[in-house]
Amino acid sequence: MKNIIITAFAMFMFPNVFHSQTVKNIEEIAPFNEGLAAVRQGNQWGFINEEGQLVINFRNDIYWNQDADTSKKDISGVQYPMFNEGRCLITKIVEDGVPVFGFMDTKGNVVLEPQLLNVYPFKNGFTTAVLFEKSMKGKNEFNLDIYEFKFHDVMLDISGEIVEFFNRRYNIQMTKKRYQRPSVGVKQLSKGLVGVHTQDQGWEVRKITLNN
């Protein structure tokens, strides 16, 4: 009876010993941000919380680039997966090896399916990006599908909704050999104030209305 009491007392005093979780075989650990840190196994990343628990399981669609230019603010500067205002970049490959990007939330749920060619981090609940759209136009004389590609500078909120369309973009080649990631043509300057770049006129400052 005495041994049973001692065992029960030890379990009460040291619950973490009996309920701890160990995340093993980690090759890389990114810095914590917003209470979460990315951990890598091979080419897959997951996220741990500040108690060391794996809260987002390992998956292969989380974006990272070990050769990133960290001086840049857009996709080109993302070296490690990291949450920004509760959103983390995910990616997939479309067309001829061209990557597109979307977002997941802190539970690992997809908020925006990958469809952006470039994007800035969220700021005050909004971000700006280059949107890629592919729509079917019909079939040719060989009964093959014909698609039209469209590109726009847009502003999105953290729910993934487009809140503003800006310029339509042209001359973006969606083949791996000719593709060059387009720069984002819209920058947030302050809440409701953006800089918009046009090819012929350079930058202009615009005031927009945001419902947030």
C-alpha cells in the first residue's frame, strides 16, 4: 500500500515526465516566431510550440529556401518556414515547373490554395501579391484544351480573400526555362496607403479603403 501511495505521489508531482513528447530525428530547427518554430526532417517541415510539442505534423508543401536572399522582403527572402500574423507559406508546382504560393494557418489548415507567384509578408492583416489565374478558353482543331493565363497585382486579407485588384500584369512566361519570378507591383506604405508601380509611369501613391 505504501509503494502505491509513493508511486501516485510521484506521478502527481512530475506529470511532465509521464506525458512528455519527444520530437526526434530533427535535422534543422528554425527560430521561434509567434509561439511556433519550424523543424525539419529531410525535405519536410513541421512546427513545434514553446513546450516542444509537435502541433503541425511534417509535410512537404511548406515553403523554404536554404539559399534565400534574406535582405529581400518577398518570397526571395524566405529562408525558413515562419508564421507571420498567423499565416505560413505553402507551395506547389504548376505548369512547367513554376512554383506558386498560398497560406496555411497555425492549425495546418489551408487558408489560400497556392496561386500566387510572389507575395510580401502580412502587415496589419493584409498583404500584396502577384496572382496567377488559369482559365480554359476551349479546344483547338486537335481537340486539345486551350488555356488563358492572367496575372494581377492584388491585395489580400488574412482569410485569403482578395480585397483589391490593381494592375494587370503582362509578359510573364510560365515555362521553367523562361520563367522569372515577377516582383510585386504594390507595396503597403501605411494602413490604407499603397505604392503602385506601372511599367510606363513608375510608382504612384494611392489611398484605398480597407474594411479592417
